Amino acid sequence: MKPRIALFDLDHTLLPIDSDYSWGQFTTARGWTDADEFKRRNDAFYADYQAGTLDVHAYVRFATAAFVAQGAINSEAAHADFMRTVVQNNIKPQALELVRSHQAAGDAVVIVTATNEFVTRPIAKAFGVDELIAVELEQAPGPDGKPWYTGAVRGTPSFREGKVTRVNAWLAARGWDWDTVHTTFYSDSMNDLPLLEKANVPVATNPDPRLRQLALERQWRILDLFEGH
């Protein structure tokens, strides 16, 4: 029996929201960014994302700028509030049940997201998932001498083909490779096509229109977790 791995995208897959976008709205409401300018730039990045042309390094610098500037104490307190007031309301029973069904079957469960680790680590823990592959961020000593984020990406960003690279490394660290495990990957987005094509079982989950069409053509499983939400 091969070890079984369940890989999950996060935003619009396990969550019916985009955690990065929602965090941006949340911090803007706290006065951390200029609302009009943030929305303008965020909408432009999102259009690039949908078109498959996103400069992920530029986006991460933009998305992290507010909490980089605020420092650890303010940012961690704000994120705890974000978890209570935004994220918990969007962790739906059917998504939790899906994760737990894989865990109960003895599968290794990994969240693989293009959102940064600061935003997503507490969300993964709220799903009961310890294994998180997210965009890792460089750190350097802050004004208080303690390490804090710089806004730069560390290593390969877990975005598009980078998700395959990062899962490769995760498998290799455990003495596995694609041929020695059985992988299922749940995602909503055509941006995740490289990893969907690599998985033994690709599952188009709440798929965007292009992915839904492709899944129909390739006879991939389609899962609509959030119908009615």
C-alpha cells in the first residue's frame, strides 16, 4: 500500500473566501493602508492572477507591506482578531468534514497555498492541519532586534509550477517521490493546473469556469463544497 497524501489548496477551495484578499480588507479597515489605493492595486493584481500573469514577488511585497510596517505585536494581535471575526465564520462544516475524512483514513493532509505563511499558518491550524506549504517570507532583525518579515519571498513561492516544486521537496524530505505515494489534490483554480496534472486524483473543487470546463473534458471529479454559500 502506497502512502496516501491529500493536498488541498486553501482560498476558494477549503475556504469560500480568499484569505489574502480578506486580510487586506481587514487591515485596511483598521487604517493600515489607504483604502482607495489598496483596492486599486489589489484589483490589478487579482486581474493578473486570473489571467495567469501574476508577478508573485511583486504581489507578495504589496500584500505584506502593511504587516511588515506594523511589526510583530500589532500584526499578531490583529491576525488573532481576523481569525475570530472573519476566518472562523468561513470555516464551513463540509470543508472540515472533508479534511477530517482524509485524516480518519490515515492520509497525510497538506495545505498547499499561494498565500503567505503569516496569513495562512493559523488558518491551517484551525482546520487541524499541521503540514502547510505556503509562500515563505524572508525575515531580518526589526527595530527591536527581533526577527520580522521583510516582504520578500524566501525560496520558491508555492504558486503555479512552484507548488509542484515545493511538494517535490516535501515528499523528498520524507523519503518519498511521486511514484511511491498516491496523491489527491483539491483546487478551484486553473493556476493550479501543474499540480492537478501531477496528482493521481485531481479534484476540481468549487472550480473557476475554465477549470470546470477542463475537468468536464478530462472527466476529473468536480466537487462543489459551498453550494448555497
